[in-house]
Amino acid sequence: MATSISDIIAQNTIGYSEGRPAGVPTSYGWYDGVYKPEAAPPSDFTSVTGWGQVYQEAGSGSYYNPNATVDVANARTYVHLKATGEWVLVQNQATTGIAGAHFIADFSGAGTTMNVTPLSGGGVALDAPPAGYNDHFWPTSRGVYPAGAVDGVYVQMDMKVSDPNLHLVANVGADWWRNATAPYVDGFSNNPGAGMSNWVELSTQWTTLGFYSGSSSQFQADLPPPLQGSTTTPPVVTTPDTVAPLAPKITAFTPDTGTVGDRITTASVLTLSGTAEAGSTVKLFDGTTQIGTASANTSGAWNLTTAKLSTGTHNFTATATDAAGNTSTAASPLSLRVDASALSSGPNPPVTTSPVATNHWEGFSSVPGWAALAGGTRALWNNLNNVQAANVPVGSPGIVGQSTVQSATTDVTHAMNLMTQYSATSAPTVSLGTLGGVFHTDTSTALAQTLATKAY
């Protein structure tokens, strides 16, 4: 496939990342993309490894397909000889193969297994990275060169994804190694990084990614073999964009319960939406506290669903940051009130029991006479440890935080409760010591009703 010199240069120029990696701290030097700490190896080093990594894109949502793959082909690593100016191929996927693992996004722990499946037409298919993890991969054997002979490295790979709904970003880079068999040690004394390229959004079409450790002027003057003979004219790299985008807009929130437009809602989880510069990263704030990020699509639209909000007034605002790292002024605030007291009352539930198996705790699948709030859920919980449970035998071990489920009828501390949100605010408060099923109003919030059922 044709490789664009201008694309490779953009991938190695500050300010041209197409996204950011989810789960990587913003304080990491490579969070924004291109990072070149050591263009040449230490004088006594004799080995190098090119690599690639793939992340879920920050702010892109939580979509994940466990059957999706990241396909990698034509991975090659070249070193540049000081004496002759030649580029020498030292790693080739076609002969060495690819290995790798899923690592925690910030590399804070050991890797876990990642399937690497050969493709019939060449290349390999890697499992797509799950939430909180990346795909990190490299040729199975290191490239070697004489000590003191090398002053640069170039890595190139082709990548694509199998599922168009994935939002993944990738880059490539290289590490210098003391020799071909040196082990990893803390502090990277055996493998200092040569660097890595900008983040590129992957699609179902093949994309070529490249990293060079030297400057762009050196690269254009002495192209590596994969780019020699390209019909694309090497461009003069322009000055990075320094113009901040316009302030984003917060145009709507949902659900807007009750009187539409009065900016009072009984919902505690909201979806905010608006517009911003296409491709920018939108940061959302509640007052001065950041509550999340969203990505503006090619039309500039974005949306974000909040975590559960407290009752009271919330002042939402936002900023937009473009691909070059320029940040806008704040959006005009959207002020609204989350008001649990605005809930309409529903009928009181009857005190009723649920048929349960002997010596088991179970929950109701429905509650006669009550209408659950929109978005309300029903589940069985251990109210001591906030641990969701299933149909658990009395006296059985295995409940997190306690060794035994108590069977005494007066032991309400260890009771298993069915909790949901209801539209009634005047349910009777009944002692939980009563045998059978009873209702109890949690006085801390008018929305929480607790249903305890016991078998005895």
C-alpha cells in the first residue's frame, strides 16, 4: 500500500495527534503523542525493538466488542548507520512474528494474555483492548547492530480494526536495549525509550503508522527504504496550530422532567449535549469540578452522561481542546436544579410477603401497587457491605465482608434487601424485625424504599 511521507511527518510533529489514550494519566510525557527522549542509543548498547500500542480513545464512550480485532501487518524496524548513512532492516514481522499482551493502561501492573492470531494473507489479528487495558505488541526477537554504530531508528506498521464501531487510537515507537537478551529491570536502565509517534485513530481501512527518532529535517533528507521512491513530495512542516477553538455550547439536558424548560428535573443522572469545534475534546465541569470528557464528532456534536448528581443547583460549563492542544474559553453556564422533592406521590405499597425457598433470601421481581421511577432498578443487596447478591442460602459462606448470612429474625444488620427507586414519598415505616416481608422508608432520601424478605 502507498505510504504518504506527509502523513508520517505529521505523526511525528507535536500537536497532530488525532485523539488521546483512555486511562493514561495526562502527566505522562507521551499522553499527547509524539515523545522522543533518546534519538540515539547509549554507546555500549547493541539492540533495539520496535513496538506498537492500541488504546480505547479517551472520551469516546464504553463500546467494546470482545470478538473484534486489531489487525497488524508489515511491521518493520530500521536503524540508521552513522558511518554510511544507510538504513538497515533489523526486524521484520514476516520473519519474526509478533508477540504482546494486554497491559493496564498506565502500565502499573503485569500484562495479561492477548490472543495473537495469524491472518491468511499475512499479518496478525490481536484482541481489541478491553476497558482499562491496552494492546502492546512487538516483534518476537530484537534487532541487533554494532555498539556505537547507530544514530537513529525508524519503525513502520500497518493497522486496521475489524469493527467500525470501535473508537481506538494507536501509535508506534521503539526502545533501545542493552543487548539481544538483556532482561527488563525497573528504571528502564536496560531499555531506555527512543520514543513514540502521535496517536492515530484506527478504522476498518489499513493505516500506515511510522516513528522516527531523529528530527523531521534529518528524516526528509535521508528517507528509510519504505518511503524511498514515494511520489509524495516531502512537505515543509508548518508551524503547529496555536489558535484556540471557540467556546463550546451546552444546548440541552435530558431527561427534563415535569415542566419542560423550567430547568428543574427529578432525574439524578443527566445527559448533557451541545456543540464544539469538530474533533475537539470537550471537558465538562460542575462548578469548578471536572465531571467528564466527550469528543465532538465531525459535525461538532457531543454528549456526556453524568454520574449520579446530588439534590440541589448545578452549574455546568465546558471547554474545548483541539488536536494541537489549544483550549477554548469556558462555555456559557447551564444552570439547573436536581429536585427530589418535585417527585409526584404514588400509592403506598401493601405490606406483603414473597414466596421464597426455605432458608433462602430472595427479592421481589415486582412490587404490587408501586410504580418504579424511570431508570430505577431492582436488585438484591447485602445492606451491610453494599454487595449485590443472588438467591443465597441462609448460613452459607461467600458473602463478601461476612462469613455467614445470619438467620435470626431480629438480625436486621445482615438482612438482604431489595432496593429500588419508587415514585411514592409517603410509604409507611415498618420495623424490620417483623417476620415475612416488610417495607421500610429510608429517611435519608424520599426515593429509597427498602424491601426485606426472610424465609424461616
